[in-house]
Amino acid sequence: MNWDILIKQFKQYLQLERALASNSVEAYLRDIVKLKEFLDISNSSTGPLAVKEDHIKAFLKYINELGLSAHSQGRMLSGIKSFYKFLLIEELLDKDPTELIEGPKLGRKLPDTLDYLEIEQMFDAIDVSTPEGFRNRAMLETLYSSGLRVSELITLKITNIFFSEGFLKIIGKGEKERMVPIGRAALNLIKIYKEEVRVHVPVDKASQNVVFLNRRGKQMSRVMIFLLIKGLAKKAGIQKNISPHTFRHSFATHLIEGGADLRAVQQMLGHESITTTEIYTHLDRDYLKQVVKEFHPRS
């Protein structure tokens, strides 16, 4: 049986036998579709009954690298586990591929960051002589300059860029608005991209106000940004576990290392709670050693 048939049957099971609310049903189904899409883009095209534990682990690694929170990853795994429990109940499987897989720990984890040199290496790895390359440079400069979430980058609107003031209006989680400063370098690249590159793209009607477009004139996807950054990291020879969220982490860490007020960083990142921002107050050991060496009288 293929994915579509089993997803339809799973939906009926959730609605009729488990009597779940429509929002919960849709959330479960989205989890299964995400797994299917991952298997498709990873060129395995594995059918639902042929999925093994390694496939699920690879998917979990993928969504972790996309920057999803541990809570979101755990919820998604829960949906996938429910799907395979259903297949066992229906006697379509003899073994559950998710049985031995545990969800992510919900404790706080220090995110990977790039130092200044690595940021420059990532930028230098981009061939800006091509339209796509110039767009990519503008996107990465914007990610690092303003600390955006990847979802905020790909949905950024032209009308929400205030060029003369040097600010972006960002629509974040829960449709909450915030104003975020953007550096001159990123702003100049966006301006050039908009006036000299984007004008040559056949823009899709639904994406008229979207800043960054793919070749078909449509909004960029999270997966496209993820694959782009992975490729650039490899080209730049960076061995760290890099994702779009790494630029957001680096933005916050570099500001705090430079002495920025934690509340200001919280506001720019769009965090509701200051405790979420406090994870960025870690400083790497080399930096701490340098601080002591420069400023401690007995160093």
C-alpha cells in the first residue's frame, strides 16, 4: 500500500476510533506527510511499510538540523509512533520501526555557533556572479544581520523593509510583529538584489510581495535554505553541524559577547521569555580565556 492510502485510513482511525479533535488529527497527518517528504527528497522513496528504524533516525536528525525545538521534535515523533502503532493494529506490519526510538531530551542544549571567521568563510563560499548566488549572499547576510528564523526570512515582505530607517518589520511566531534592525551590508545587498536581480525573475502572483524568490518566481522553502547552507558549509570546509538556525544563534551570541543588553537581544529575537534568550549567554572558552588575559591584573 502507498502513503496516500494509509494516511487516509489513519485519518479515519484518528477521527472515528480515537475521536480526536480536527486540529489534533491534522497535526498527526502533517507529521506523517513530513516523513514522506523527507524520504522523497533523500532519494529513498521508501514506502510506509518498508520504513526502518534507520529511516526514522535520519528523519529526526534532519528536523533537528532544521532548527525545530526539542518539544516540536518530540511531538512529531509521537505522531509517527501513533501511525506505526495503527499499522500494527491493522496487522499490516509485524514490527514497529519506532519502538526503540526515544524522543529528544527537553533539557536546554547549547546551540552550535559560527565565529566571525567562519561567517566570512560561509559568505566567501558563495559565487555572487550568478543571480542565485547573489540572492543567496543577500539571504545569508540578512539571517546573520538580523537574527531571523528561517520561516521569517522566507516570508519577508518587500513592504516590510524600511530602507531609510534600517529596520525590518517581522511577523514572527503567533503572528506577533516586531521591528528588527538590519545592518548596512545586508540592506545594500537586498536593495541590489531587488533592483537588479529580482526584476528578471518571472514572479508568481502569490509571491509579488515576497523578497527572496526561487527560479520559478515563488517563495523559497525551508528545505531549500537548509540544503543551501549545508552545501556552503561543506564548500567552506566547516565541520560543525550547520543549519539556518546557526546564523540566528551566532547573531545572538556575538551580540552578547560584544556586551549587548540581554533584554535588547530578547526583543530582537522575538522571545517571549528572557529565559529562552539566556541560553545565548554562554561564551566559548577561547573567548573567556582572552577576556581574562586582557583584563585581569594577575593574568
